[in-house]
Amino acid sequence: MRRERIIPYRGKNIIVRFTIDRCTHVAECLMGLPDVFDTRRQPWVSPDAASPDEVAEVIERCPTGALHYKRLDGGPEESIPDQNTLTLVQNGPLYARGDLLIESADGTPLFRDTRVGFCRCGASKHNPFCDNRHDLVDFEERGRFQHTAPVTGVPGPVRKGVLRIRLSADGPLILSGPMEIIDSDGRSGFRGNRAALCRCGASKNHPFCDGSHKAAGFRSE
Ligand code: FES
């Protein structure tokens, strides 16, 4: 995983941190607070153009984790959601939200976050993150559950707790911890504690890995 470039925008009451390579232009920020976030302007972030509460609320809508903040006014920092959710986007990425610990293939902790957009198509040049290449490769996957083969997951109750996401070498995301997976229509499709999720785009049993990454020659780095 390459080093991320983070640009801070400092206001009187809040610092906005922008991770360039994780932005896929979902535009929640531009739509939510156009006075603060405006790509036609330099710098494109004006943290003082709204209250720190408003800036924080809009930043927390960013599903990729490209935006974070640090309060300077004593206001609350971003809280960790009670439950870990993974949402499938039709023909697009997987949005994870919760108490997320991302680990390398050998289990070394890489970073912790509350929001991450993971590549599902296998074409990203910025693995494990989505970089919108699913559009270039015409990735077609409806974001639904296809139970055509045994599910590579262990069902269980959804509790509070850390969700560990291991980036297996040339293979799936290996998840362990309480989680709920939600399809592109907003329906819950899986609740459990263990799952292997496809990130090569070739599985016939989305969102789960079915081993097709080997035949597809998927390379994760
Ligand atoms: S990662 Fe896609 S089938 Fe295993």
C-alpha cells in the first residue's frame, strides 16, 4: 500500500484533512456545504465558511474517508459508529463504516479508520482503495447477494467491536469482527463475524470470494 498524501486546511475552529488519493468525487462535501468545499476555488476548502459542527457533519458523510477533521474549538471529534457496516455499490466499490482496523497480509496493522471505500472490481491502481477505475473497465455487478455457492462467511449477531480487515496477498479482503453487509438497495444480506469478500471482480458469488481470483490472475499490489 503506497503512502497517502494528506493536505491539511486549517481554520480557526477546525482543521480539515484531505487525503487526495482516496477521493473518488462522491461530492457529498460539495453538495452539503458549497461555501466550504468548492473545487473552482483555490484553496478549495474554506473551513471557516460554516460552523465547525456543520463542517464536521458533512465530512462524516464522505464514504471514502478522503475527508477527516480535527476540532480546535473543544467540540466533539468523530465518534466511532456502534455497528460496522459494509455497503455494496452497484457496479462500484464497497463502503465500509465503523471501527475499522486494516491489516497487511501478514496481519501487521496498517491504519485505523471509520470510513473506507474499497475496490471491488480489481482494477484499482491504488489498492485496496477504490479509484473509480470500475468505470474504465465497465465493471458490472449489481451490488446484490448471489448465493450460487457456499457463502464464505460465518453468520452471527451484530455487536459493537473492532472489524479487522486483512488485505490478503492477491486475494480477498478477510474480515473478522462483528459486521453487517448491506446490498445496493439498502437491504441487509449478511450479519456475522467472519467473511472473505471479493476484491478481484471475478467472483460468481458476490460479494463473497469464491476463489476465482486465482484463475483471473488477480494481483493486489
Ligand atoms: S478475491 Fe475475487 S474471487 Fe477471490
